[in-house]
Amino acid sequence: MKNKIKMKTLKIIILSAVTIGVIVSCGNSTSINEAHDHEHAHGNEVFLSAQQMNTVGVEIGAIEQKNIGAIIKINGSLEVPPQAKADISPVKGGIVKRINVIEGDVVKKGQVLAVLQHPDLIDLQTEYSANYHELQYIEKEYLRQKELHAEKIISNKVFEKIESEYHSLQSKVLALKTQLQIIGIHVKGVEEGKIYPSINVTSPFNGVVSSVETNIGAYAEPMTKLFEVVNTKDMHADFMVYEKDVDKVAVGQKIEFSTLNSQKMYEAEIHNISPVFENDPKAIHLHADILSEKSHLVPGLFLSGNLHVNDYLNNVVPDDAIVEDKGKFFVFVWENFDDSSQKNIFIKTEIIKGTTTNGYTEVSFLTDIESDTKIAVSGAYYILSELSKEEQEHDH
């Protein structure tokens, strides 16, 4: 009898334990499911500290609006119109005593670029001074004899001789004076007895010195190029478009270009299309106004550009902002800065890729986004790796 009672008691204890175990197990199952749902809700979120971002180069930036639709690859160069370029030469030869500029210097109209000296300069001033003062005497004599001739006191022959001498000397003085003015000698000073041992070579307009072709001590021949000055204010981009693409271009279209040795992009707009074909190669010229800041551009540089045929803007992001994962493409949208964790929150967001050019790609989002949405414009693959680590940790 006692043994039966013990067996019943043992069954009850075991049954109770199993019941309690099932209840506890069910309770734990609910908690795990809740945790799994929480992880799923935040499975596309990545938290990064400022230190992590700085270390690997993660940068936050805006989604830009650009036109990178249908494009034509074009090449060209930076040019200035003929009236904006000057070859500067001395009218009178001389020894170069001083050079005040180097290539790249910005100069103003009338600024002295170089100073020349030569004995011929002194001889010219001396000759002018002597003839000028002689003319003063001859002029008085001419006027005196003119009055005598009017009163019939002297003969026509005598008056005609002084008149001829006066006009001849007057022409000579005028010619010498013009020469001095052309080479920049202060004529009034010479008339007052001053002699200037040197002449200045000056810039004819505001611009930039693009070449210096002399040195100290060199003899500058008359009409020999010493400097070239270019007014870069009138600089434009000159591109060639081949025959097959001529029907696609129009005035007003935008061009993005860079110089061959730089990644910096500039913007230009077509303002003129040449109606004349070049024979070799068969192409036409496009003249485009440069819309970007051009302080670092120099005439003559070769250009590589993209002519935008379709005039529309779309959302674009840097190529480094896009990651590929399991056959789909994503960017990481910056959600906000979490004060409690002191970390930036990024959300993995799927996109559809469009045209890619010059380091940018058109993107379409599967859901509407705000116009001021910011994303990780660099370091996207690092963020993806961090997200993968978190997913692996949760799986374990």
C-alpha cells in the first residue's frame, strides 16, 4: 500500500515538472520571437561613431541633381578671341635691363612688363630736342618774314625759301615726336631738356602673362615678341563635334568638362555652332561660355567633355555611395544622430541604378524621399560590412 502511494506521488511530481517546463518554455519562446521581430525591424540599420567614420572615410552628403542622361563625348581646348590676346614687342630695339613679370602674373593695362635701354634712344631724343628748338626759332622768323612779305618789303623768292624751311622742319619735328610717343617717351620732358635713358614695354590691356620670351641682358629686336598677354575674361571652351553627332547639338545645351590633368569638373553652355565643317577630321566647332569659376584655367589647355543632349535633371549620387548586395543595389541613408549612443544611424535603402558617368550614377528610390535626404557618399562598403557583422552576430 505504501509503495502504491509513493508511485502516485512520483507521477504527480514528474507531471508537475513537465507542466512547469512547458509553461517556462512557452514563455521563453514568446520572448525570443519578440526579440527576433525587434532585430528584423532594425536589420537594415547601422550605428557608427564619429571615430569609426573618420577612420574609414565615411562622409555624409546630399543627393545631387545633375543631368547625366544621353551624352556625347567631345574634346576641345580653351581659347580666347583674337582681340583678347596680344603679342607684345618693342617698336625700338634695346637691351633688356629689367623684367617685372613672370608667366601667370595678372597685369593691368599700362603696367610695365620690362625696361629697355639703347644709345639710339638717347640719339632720338637729342635729335628731337635740337629740331624742336630750331623750329621755335624758324617759326618766329617765318612769321616775321610773312608780315614783311605782306607789306611787299621782301621778295616772293625770299619768303618762299623761309616758308619751305619752316614746313619741312615742322614735318620733321612731328615725325620725331610721333616716334617718341610710340615708344613711350615723355615728349614734354624732352622739350624741356630732359633725356630718358630707357623705355618701358607695357601691357595693352588687363590680363594674364601667358609667356615671357626674353631675359636680362638680351637684345630685343624691334617688332620681336617679348611677352604674350591674354585677357582670360573672354576665354571660352572650343570643342569639336563629329559629323555623325551634328544633328544632336543645339545652342543652349550644357557641357561638363575637365582638363586632361585634372579631375575637377567645369560647366559650360553652347553659345555658337560653326556652320563650317573641318575636313580633317570631318567635324564642326562648338563655342561654349564657361559658367564655372575659371581662375585656374589657362588658354591652350586641352579638354575632355560630355555634351548633354537631353536637358533634364535627376537624382545622382557618387559611385562610391552605391553597394551591391545579393544582386540588388543600395545606398545608406543617414537617419539621424542618436544622442544616447552618440552614433550616427544609417539605413540600408534599395535603389535602381541609371546612367553612370564621371563618377556619378543616376538613382531611383523605391519609395519617396525628402528633398533634403542625406546619404553616405563614401565608405558605403564599410557600412555594408558592419551591417553584415551585426547580422552574423544575431544569427549566432
